[in-house]
Amino acid sequence: MAPPHGPRRAQIAFSDSAAKQLENLTGEAEIHALDRALVVISVDPDVGEPIPGDTAGPQLRQYADELERVRLLYWVTALRTTVVSGLCGLVAVQGFAAV
């Protein structure tokens, strides 16, 4: 008998602006820090705190990991896909790009 599966992880996608920021990652430490943060939000997309703003679009959230010095800006779609819209801190190239 096969062992039961754990909770399903959310699929992660990147906006165009976040994908451009990813292209500028060069250090192994930066990539490792980003990977750890992505695992956290894929396991629990609601872990980040909501960013107040316009209610017409998706609810923008931020997840910050002070230990890894990473901040992700993202939103969760109706199908529970997590879309990363910006990277900040150690993983960013000077700031972040909003949606």
C-alpha cells in the first residue's frame, strides 16, 4: 500500500517583472534564499500578510523572511496558483517591481 501524500503545494508562477529580476540573480546564496521562501509560500499561500490597496484587482500579499533577508510580493489566484510579482531584499536588484 502506498503511503498517503502530504498536503498539495500551490503552483508558483512569476509575473514578467519578477521574471526579469530572476534573470539578475547570480549568487548561490541568493538562489538558495529565494528557493526557501518559495517553498514556504507554496506550502501555505496565505502565510504572507495582505498589503492594503485597491480591491478591484487581486489581493497583493507580502512574505518576509528576516533570516534569509528575502521579501516576496505575490497574489493567489482563484485556482490557488501563487503569482510572484516582485522580489525584495537580498534577492532583488534594487527594490521590487509591483504588479
